[in-house]
Amino acid sequence: MKEKATNTPETEAKIAELTADLQRTRADFENFRKQIELQKTQEKKAVKFATISKVLPLLDDLDRAIDSYAELKPLEKSLAKTLKELELAKIASKEGAEFNPDIHDAVMAEGEGEQEVVAETLRPGYYYEGEVLRPAMVKVKRVS
């Protein structure tokens, strides 16, 4: 019969220390892996936002062209469908809407009063994937 080896208190302490070190190392590695995944996701998102941002001046030009030339009106529906598929939506900033600094960029203000409302939209803003990509450039009117 073989006798089972018994561990000394020093050996038990060393095993416990090494086990704790291994657990910390595993936890550190898992945290590192999660951090890298988060960074990759953020970088992909930043690249997508930067790419879409470069298209916005073209969309502004298309909007102006559609408004100016009636024969281009059929493009409006096609453009709206494409924007929806890309998860790109215009920020609603109609005249009289309450001014919201999170989605509006006020470049002019007129009038006296405490409440600020949109007087005119000078350049449309856009949401991309539910986040503000570019705030709407608006003229603000202060009313009582």
C-alpha cells in the first residue's frame, strides 16, 4: 500500500499563494481582453461616424438641389429610404420647436424673452445610429 503524501503547512501556504496568483492573473487577463474588445468597438464606431460625417455636405447639397428643382423631387423619397437603411436621420428642428442645445447649434438669436424657440433651420442636423452626429444649425428667437 502506498501512503498518501501529506503537505506541510509551508507547502499548503505556497499552494494557496500560487493559486491566488493564478486567479489574479486570470482575472487581469480577462479584464485586459474585455478592454481590448471595448477599444475595438469604440474605434469601429469612430471610423463609421467619421465616414458618415464626410457625406453630410453632399446630403446638404442634395437637399438644396431637391428644394430648388422640382424635377428632382422623386429623389427625395429614395434618399429618405437610403438614409433610413443607414440609420441616419434628420434632427427635427421645425420653426417654433423648443431650442435644445443637445441637438441644436444656435448661431443667431433675436428677440427678448426667457423661452428660446427655433426661428429657422440654417443647416439640418443628423442622428446616426441614435446619437447626434451633427447638431442642427439654427437661428433662435426668444419669446415670453
